[in-house]
Amino acid sequence: MPFVLETTNGILQTLGHRIRAQRLAQGLPQHELAQMAGLSLGALRKLESSGQSSLETLVRAVQALGLTDEFEDLFVLKRHSIAQMERVETAGQRQRAPRRRKA
């Protein structure tokens, strides 16, 4: 199912299952990946079973699996129009988001 149709827990669980599938494809037992990533076995088990983890745990597991390039396009600003391109360009200079105007 596409992530846009998933619940938060569904997305987390899918990511955990994908980490598990990558580990198995590389022929690594859980304890070995946990050791390579500097994680406790419990933290890796929780990540794989439910997706529940800290961002650091996820990044460590992904690094240990050699998949950090998968993060490259994550949250990259997409430009769909010239006006949006201009906003993105000026956003790099801004320190805060614009205030919302009261209706």
C-alpha cells in the first residue's frame, strides 16, 4: 500500500519489515547486525517487528546495511513551478517560517 494511504503505525511497521528484509537478503543474523550498528539486540528487534525506534537507531541500522544512499532523496524540496522555485530559493535565506495571517 502506498505510504500516502497508510497510518503512522503502518508506515513504521512497513519500514521495520523492509529493514528486516534487507538484513535477511544480506544473510545477517539479528545479533550480527545489532553489533555492526552498535545497537542492542532488543532495539533492532523492536525496529524490525514494529518500526518503533529512535531516528538514530534507524540510521545506524541503515548505515550498517550499507543503504545510506537511500536517504539521499528523503525530504528534498521538489519544485513544481517558477513561483515555488523562487520561494525555495528565498527559503534558504530565511531563518523562520512566515507567520500565518489571521482571517
